[in-house]
Amino acid sequence: MRIAIGALLFEGNTLSPVVNELIDFQNKYCEDGPRLVAKLRGQGVEMSGAIAVLEAEGVEIVPLFASHGGAGGRVSAGAWRELKTRLLEPLRAAGEVDGVYLALHGAMVCQGEDDPEGAILEEARAIVGSVPIAVSTDLHAHVTRQMAELATFIVAYQLYPHDDVRETGERSARMLVDTLRGRVRPVMRVRKAPMIVPAPKQRTHGDTPMADFYRQARAREAAGEVLCASYLPVQPWMDFPDVGFTAAVITDDDPALADAIAKEMVREAWRRRAEFAVPLYTPQEAIRRGMEVGPGPVILSDTADCVGGGGSGDSAVVLRALLDAGLDVPATILIVDAETVRQAQAAGVGRRFSARIGNKLNPVYGPPVEAQAEVARLFEGRFTYTGGILAGGEATMGPSALLRVGAVRVVVSTHSSYEYADEQFLAAGVDPRACRFVVVKNPMNAQTAYADAPAMFILDTPGPTTCNLAALPWRRITRPRYPLDDGFVPDFA
């Protein structure tokens, strides 16, 4: 049995001005041919789980290409062409295969292509014909009609934060092998609710609607009612007509049951839509409240500049608020600013210079923050992820600097990088737990990384990944759609 495997993952944001290039994929992992198997075997990504299952089953693996570009706005047209070619040309040259497994994000957006995953599946299907194509996606995938029609089945991550990436590869590969050996006959039905919800309450742990969906889906799978039940609350910053909360249900040759359960799942999501709302605070209010709580790091979550959702990572809005507050307690923040890194390198360690920090990549953040900065450290920006999607993988922020600006330790980097825990701060020589305020730029991972923090505030700041979804400049999204609208009868398409 020959099964081709490959991965191309990227989370796009149509509201972001960022254009991503090949370097953003090369800064994570970018492997093809035999090196794909050798490099990713034993790691924590989807390909790692699939390799383990397929090797245990005695399957001949046909490696294609695997890469993860993180998140941003749109992938450039040139990078998209090269990435698609590197993924699909080996499939074209592979000859006859019995099946294909592709790990895709589901929310990739490129210049000139709004549905890259659908385009990949269309070309893959043209190459391999009717053989089964298994697809895994992120829990935030925007599952399009083309994706649903061309994939044999789609398996999404179960957890947010995404701690089950390798397991998702295992589940997908195992179901594909079971399909090819005649053990199951998977059929899939997909339903959507006309709603988008902010990310913090999409957490699948604790007392949240998503935690209930997780338990219900796993109970159905354990009981043998379904092969797989996936809930996809979608990346909420994609201005496309049919974006919405999605259920993808796979049964063993029972399409009516798959559709009934998918519809039940999105009805339940709609019924509980108000439970996804999160309280928001201005930076000034959060700083004031943070000074009143007990000891320990207070987390200021600037979700509007989330690199993991498509933000540029260069917002200095919260830095300005920290400096204006005149704090005499330590704080730290990470800002993407290649120009300031170069200035710090020119000044040298221990020297001061007049800096203009951040707010250079996205005009909604306002002008850069002007301040006197002391260069505390210069470093290469390399680090290893300790968990999540890229667990065990090496990454880089590019040439970076640690600056002292008043009481704030400002880490400035050349490249944006996904925040999972505190890896970037530690690479800069900053212990965030010794700070009074830690500014994070993600809506979810910090809830795990700083679970013992005495307080966390979700900030109401400008940016393409804000939790204040109704405030964004939507143009293409189909209306009515919650939370932009409410009080209407939904169509669970």
C-alpha cells in the first residue's frame, strides 16, 4: 500500500495588511522528499503522527512536501505558486498511489486565491482520481464547499490551545488506512451556523461552550455513533461570504446520521452564541486594575495584534500606555521592529539611543513610540518551542534586541513569531514571571502559559485580530451574521 503525505499550513487574515513570503515558512519547518520523514518523525506536528501510524501499518510512505508558515495576512502570489508546486509536483511524479493524506490549515489566504486549500484539493484530485484523500485541518479552518466536496473526509484538531496536533495526524492516517482496508466507509456532512465568535472563549478546557462540544463529540466517537465529529468555530478575521461556525461529521456509511448530528451541533452553537462574549478593557483601565491585585505577573492580552491570527506583531499601543502610566515596576512586551533592531545594533550594548518603536507595519496603531532606549542585549533570536503546534521545533525571530525603556523591557525582533508560551521572552533573557506586567499578543495560549497569574485582561485595542468583531470594517461577509447582527432566524447551510 502506497500513501502520499504532505502538509501546507498557514492561517490567513483578510483584514491584515501583512504579505507573507517564503521566509515565513522557512523560519518554521520546510521539508520535502525523504528528509520530510527523517526530520519530522518523532516530532509533534501532524506529519509526525501520520508517519508513526503508517510505518506501524507497514505502509509505503510517499513523502511530498511539508511546511508551516505560521500566520499573517495573505501569502504572496509568488510564494503561493512555489509552495503549491513543491507540494503537488511530487504527487504528479509519484505514479499510482492508494491514498493521500494532506495536513492543511483550512484558513490559508493568498494573493489571487481566496481558497488555497480548495485549489490544492482540486489539483490533487485531478492527479490521483478517485482514491481517498484524507485531510486534517486546524480547529479554526474555514471549510469551503470545494474542500468538503473534494476531500474524502476532514478531521480537525480537537483542542484549543492546539495540544493535539500530532494526535490529529494519527487519527487522520488511521482512518485513511481503515478506509483502504475496507474496515470503514466514511461519509461526511458539513453544516455551518451564521456566526463568528472571539477566540478567548473558544478554549476547550474549563467552563466554556467549546469544552462542552469537546466532551459531546468525544462521547459520540467513543460510543461508535460517529467516526469523527469536528467543531470548527473558524478563524474570525476572514472577510468571506460564508464564513461561520462549522460542524464536520463523519459516519460509517450513514450520510443521514452525519447530517443530522452536524446540524444538531451548529444549532447548539447558535443557541449558546452569547456565551462566547468576553469583557474588554482599555490598556489604561487594565494597568490601573492590575496594580491593585496580588503579587505575580499581570497579563495584558493585546489580542488585536496577534501574530498567530494574522497581526503584524508591531503594535506599540500598550507600550505607550505603560510608559504614560509612569510605572516603577517592571513590565515586558515583544514588538516586531526590524528598523529599531538595526539601530540597537549600531548603538551597541550598554548605549542609549533615540528610538521610534513599533507601529510601522499597520497604520491603525498610530505613530511609533518615541523614547530613549538603552540596549541591554543583542541576540540572534533563535528558540525552541516547548508545546503546541510547533512543539520541539526550532524557530527564529531573526536578529533581535532587548531594550530598557523606563521600567519596560522591550524585546524587538526582525521577524514575527508565533507565541505559544514564554519562549521569546526567555530567549531575550527576560523572566516574565519577575515582571509586574507581561504583554502577550495572543488570545488563548497565554491562558495556559500563565495559568497561575493573579489577573489577565483582554484589551480593547485597534488591530486586525481584535475581539471586538463588530468594530471591524467588514465588506464581503454575508449578512445577517452574529455578532454583527442578532435577532434573526439562522440558516444552517
